[in-house]
Amino acid sequence: MTTSEPGPDPLVHLFDGHVYIFRAYHSLPPMTADDGTPCNAAYGFANTLIRYAADEAPSHAAVCFDAAMTSFRNAIEPGYKAQRGETPDDLEPQFDLCREIAEALGFAAFERDDYEADDLLGALCEEVLRGAARARVLTTDKDLCQLVREDGRVVVHDLAKEKTFDADAVREKFGVSPAQIPDYLGLVGDVIDNLPGVPGIGAKSAAAILQVFESIEAIPVGEGAGGAEAWGRVAVRGASKIAQKVETHRERALATKSLATVLRAVPGVAPGLSGLAYHGAVRERIDPLFDRLGWNRIRDRIVRWRD
């Protein structure tokens, strides 16, 4: 990755916090801090932020968190993410600890009741664009590829794979444009979020459909309005049968699309670029926090401290 430099067109680094908390939890063996708090996820998460800040020297950075395991989407679709089950007992207390760590390390931190981190990231990307800046969203969540901009001002980056998704990379991976990702998910469904799509439609079929029709709403209903002729341009075997499946499950596909669409505005999330500025770790917060946890050598890896 290219190190960001402060200037008239700053790069804002936006972390999908829970992705890296869960990754750390499943990567590290159980650990307990000196005060008895489980801390394997928090330790790995802290390492990720410290290493990233050292490598990238960001001028602006933030971390977004889920306030809970449910959101407004569960009121619309009770089964949303239901298959994820209960949070492990030793992980639950680490979420608040991770937010405390992020703030102590100097990252702006955001979470809002009833909203997911995805929505906060969407809102912050809009803030960044209004500020004539650029954004790099750090996540492994394919849903967030819908935030990628054709002009390159918003990209998604997977730290583990060291892969950056600009608009062309999104098209290469999914066969659709970034703006079509919600439609794509509406057709194929989202197993991770427990959202059904259209039965019998997979990734290749969905991409072929969306290369002809811009969105689910643009797919013609019935044989009229040139529907049969348009479906003839869909480069997939059995297009007529797929057309029937889409028509039968159209409302379900639209509902899934709606739930998979990331919000671009969240009440109370409008920090402006100044609210996303990164000035380094705050020693007055790091020292007592890391002393309480019994973390010593990790502190030496922090390369930038707030004056």
C-alpha cells in the first residue's frame, strides 16, 4: 500500500472494527490480562492498529464498531444474521475494550445503536467525499464493495490478502459494478447474513443478468415490454427459466437488496475531516490501560504519540 501524506487530497483510513476483532479472536489462543479480562482478540486488534499506523503514517483514520449484534434490519427481517448464534463468553467483554484501545491509540471511533458498522462506514465515506478527500475502507466484507467509487476516491482493502478493490477489481471479482453489489446480493442471496436470494441463481447467472439489466427493478416483468427479447441477451444457459425464477421471487430479491444496501447517512455521524484527523496515540490513556492489562512490549511498537 502507498503511505498516505497530508495535503489537499488526504487519504482517510476507515477500519471495519469487528472484522479485525473476530479475525484476532480466531487467530490467537486464549489470553487473560493481569486484571483477569480475556484479551486475545483485543491484543490482536491492538497489534493490527499499531502496525498499520506505523506502516501507513495516516493523516486521518477511524474505526467503526457494531453497537450490538442486532440492528434496525432485524426489525425488518427477524432472521437477519440469526445463524451467527451467541457471542462467545470470552469475546463479549472484549468489544468495549477494543473501542477503548482504538481511542487510546488515537483513532476516531464510531458506533451507534440500531446501526451496523457498515452503515457508519458508508456515512463516513460520504463525509470524506464532501471534504474532497479519499477513503480506504479496511475490511474483508464483500458487501462493502458497494462503497467503491468509479473515480477511485473510495476503495476497499483486505489487509490479510493485501488486495485493494477499486471499481475494476470489483468488476473482475463479481462481474458487476460497485453500485450493483446490492442487486447482485439480492439475486444470489447472502449466506453470511442469512438473506435468501432467488433459488437457482448463482454468481455467474446474477452477473450475466446485471450486465443486461442495470438493477433488479429494471428487469421486465412478464413477456411484455420487450422482456423476452431482453432476456435473450442474457449470456447464460436457460435464460427463459431463470427469467421465470426471478419473476416468481422478485419481491424476495428486492427485500434482500434493501437489507444489503449500506446506508450513506447515520444520525449523529458527521465529524467532518477534522474529526477524523489522526495525531498519534494518547500516552495519558495508553499507559494506565496497558498497565492494567499487563501489556508492556506492545507499547514499544507505537511509533507516533500525540504531543
